[in-house]
Amino acid sequence: MLVKRSFTNIQLTCQKKLDYKIVFDGVNLDDLKDYRPGIKASKNAGVISPLAKFKFSKQDIRDISRALGFPWWDKPAQPCLSSRFPYGHEITSKRLKMVEKAEEFLKNGGLSEVRVRCQGSTARIEIPQDELKLFFEKYNFSELVQYFSNLGFNCTSLDLEGLISGKLNR
């Protein structure tokens, strides 16, 4: 499984190159409520999830972060880029870079949250529904399609349902 292999490589890199014996992640209690194959893969690779172990929810983490004065307490979630690909599809460094650059392009235009789902050679853009108006006002669609085409996408679409966490699990 590609996801498992990548997490195993992360752990091996941390252990061998950086001389780390233990690797922690930021998985929390809410993450365990959804199907996330990467969580299983990281657990199999020996990664420890202390926030989940001690039952911290996303809201708990935000509340504590705000109380401690961290400026990122309300920063939008940033799930792993591999979550942009349907299950069973090959995830390569090149395809991850395509998604990363596509999302970066859209975020630089002022959108708060963006997911670019990679379905074969198609890019499907998901943004919060309340930002659709901004999207239509802000972007020149010919330029957007050309940019995505230059990244390697043959087709670019906008999901009118909007951004919904865990949509690929339906």
C-alpha cells in the first residue's frame, strides 16, 4: 500500500538520518471518527499519537492554543496532500507537487480553504460555499485553466457542493 510505504519511509528517515527513536504526530480524537488509512499506516510504522491517546479533540486543541496565545489557534485544517487522491490511485511525488502548487495558487488569490482533488488527470477544486462568489470574481478562468494545464492537469472543474471534509469516504 502506497500510504503505508510513505509513512514507513518517514519513520525510517527520522530514525536513521535524524537519529530519532520515537516519532509523534498530531492525530487527535476527531481524526479517529473518519476512515483514514494513513493513521493505520503510521501506527503500523510505530508513530505515536499522544493527542488522540489522551482524547484531545480539535476544539480542545484550538481552545488550549488560543489560551496560550498561539497566533494559529484558528488556522484551517491542513490534511495530508495524499487525502486529495481517491483510494487505490497511485500517489507519486510529481502528482503531490501538482496538487500542492494548484492549492498554493488558489490560496494566494485569497481563498481561506482549498482542496484540489486529483482524479486521474482531472483537478476538482473544492472551496467553502461561502467563498464561491469570491472565486468567480477573483479568477480569470482561462488563466486558471492554463496554470493547471501547465501543472499537468488535462481538465479543471469546480465542485459546486463545496469543501466537505471526508468527502472521498462517501
